[in-house]
Amino acid sequence: MMMTMTPTTPFPAERLEDSNVRVLLLENIHPNGVEFLRGKGFQVETRDSALSENELIEAIAGVHLLGIRSTTYITEKVLDAAPDLIAIGAFCIGTNQIDLAATTSRGIAVFNAPYSNTRSVVELAIAEIISLARRLHEKSTDMHAGIWNKSAAGSHEVRGRTLGIVGYGNIGSQLSVIAEALGFKVVFFDIDDKLALGNAQRCSTIEELLQISDVVTLHVDGRPGNAGLFGADEMSQMKPRAMFLNLSRGIAVDTAALREHLESGHISGAAIDVFPVEPKRQGDPFESDLRGLKNVILTPHVGGSTEEAQQDIGRFVASKLRAYASFGSTSLSVNMPEINLPSDSSKHRLALVHRNAPGVLATINGLLGEHGVNIEAQSLSTRGDIGYVLTDVAAEVGTEVLQELAALPESVRLRQLS
């Protein structure tokens, strides 16, 4: 498939065969994703680590598709250095590491994997809750130190306890079902009106949840409003000797306050998988207020890091990047209007990202009609300030027509696919 990259400036358009599409994948993207994109003829470069802003600016020149995980940040400065970039794949759930407003304004599509690692995170949460309740991590440490400490003191079953879930999205709701099967009473709090599953009960406030829960677990997203969500005030309202888990976003928790409540015994134990600042590379030093506490399980952001989850994520996000690059499909895009017009190898396709304004479609079609371009299929969708239209035509559109389309005041990004 030929892809014609047509930024509004400069012109004429650069024409790319699939074999010339450059892909940069960072942070150990699963080989499934790498092999899928290479199998489609794309040029794929991989890096094991995250890149800093300056490192990414240096590496991204000429890149059309970028794949990252949670530790590489896509800023406006990075995007300014990437005029050829058409899509970003977040090979994870969250996209808070990407400046979505800046990508959207440039017509760059963003994709993620909102469901692929849900089960992995839920299983880790269950494992850590039981480990904390039975103090397994402490007993294992003692055994490795040659200490035989066979005692039931401080060890408890989870059956009959109350689990409080803050954030009842894909992960929180699935955790709710599995926890209830283990004998938990489940309560939850979410700012959106979510349907309770099973016998779970909704709390009207987070304070209500904290006061009745034996275990509190966070499953919130990385939106700015969640920064500092769980601090000293919230911890002080928790039930004495309750346990605390955060497998969602490091910015959500005040770790210094958490250490104080752990040391005082008000919180009996904690399991933390995410941190405000995380190392960018394997083997880099890790610093945290929570290091050295016996009643804390620390894991290096591995909630979704199972072979099964990473394999699914690799293939899923890679397929979304390929579908957008080759066919213009924005199915499940985080930031773009959703269109999935069936492909037809006998047709040529125009993909135009534009500002959402009245009369744009009529203007586009009028311009094509003036040049004798016959429209065979067309689909338009809008999302906020952005619109996206795919137009299939019988023959390749000439440079003059592309120039006029790109020059429309509403045009953001134009590509010709064939």
C-alpha cells in the first residue's frame, strides 16, 4: 500500500511505500508487536529503555509511527521535532504520559490498550492482598535470613473482610467480581456513575469507603485531577490497621505520608507498584520513601507485566498503528474521531483531519467535484474541536487538488492512501 504524507506545509507531498514507513518502538515492546509491524513491511527500530525529552527529540526525526509504554513522555517540544509523525501507540493502558491536546491539534492519532492487561493487574492485586493479610513477604524474608518464625500472630483470612475499590473502571470492576468470589464484601467509589457488579455496593463519598474498608485499593487513571488524590487526610480516615494498595498511578499517592502511617501502625501494610518518579532503564537506581519497611511490598510497575498481557498488548496496539497508517482507521483511538471505513484495494483514499466547523464536508466535496474527482465512498466523524473524514475515490488525486485541500483554513493534516 502506498501512503502519501501530506502535511499542510511543506508541499508537494512525500510519497511513501510501506517499506519506507519508519517505526520507533521504545521500552521493550513485546516481540509480537515488533514482528507484526515488520511483517507489514515497515522499517522498525527498537530500544530497550525509555528516552528523555532530549533523547527522543534526537531519535524521532523521520519517524512516522512511535510506540512507547508508561515512562516515555511525549511533550509539545517532542512533537515540534517530529513533523513526519502520524500516530503514537501507548503499549499500556494509560495515556497521561502523552500531551493529547498537542497531538490532536497536529492531527496525530493516539492508540492504547485499554483492556489487554486488566486480568494481570487484578491477579497481582489479589495476590498482594493475600500476601499482606498472611504476612507472607515478611515470613519469606525471615526464612531467607535463616529465621524460623512459625506463628499465626498478625495473619488473617481475607474472607469476610471489606474491600474498598477507588476507581471502578475495567480493572476495579473485574477485581470486584473476583474479590467477591473469595468472600470479600466489596464497596467502591467512582466519580462517574458506574453499574455495580455482583453484590458490590457503591459509596457516595470516598470518606465513606475509607471508614468501612479493611483493604483500600486504588485503580484510577492519570488525569491531572488525580495527582495527590490520596494523602495524609485520606490515610487518617482509613479504618485502623487497614491495608492499602496502589497499582494505578504513582502521582495519586503521597508516599511520605504513607510511610508515616505505616510506621505508626495506623495502616498495617501496603503494596505499591507505581511511583511518582520511576527509573527509565533496567538496573537504574530506585528511590522511594517506602524502601526498607517490613510491612510494604514494592514491585517495579509490573501490574500488567505478564507474558500473556504483553503479548496481547503488543499485537493489539501494533495492529491499530498499522490500520491507521495504511487505511486511515481510527477505531478505538484515544483522541481522534472514530472511523473504520472498509478498505478497497481498487480505490484511492484521502484521509483529512480538520477543525470541526460547519460546512467543511460540503467544501471538500465541492472542491473535489470542481476537479472532476468522483467520490465512491465517504465517512465523516467529529470529536470536540476535531473532525476526520475518509473519502474513497476511483483514481489517484493529483498534486494540485491535494494542494487545495491542504490549503483549506480548516485543514489540519491530509494524507492520500492507495
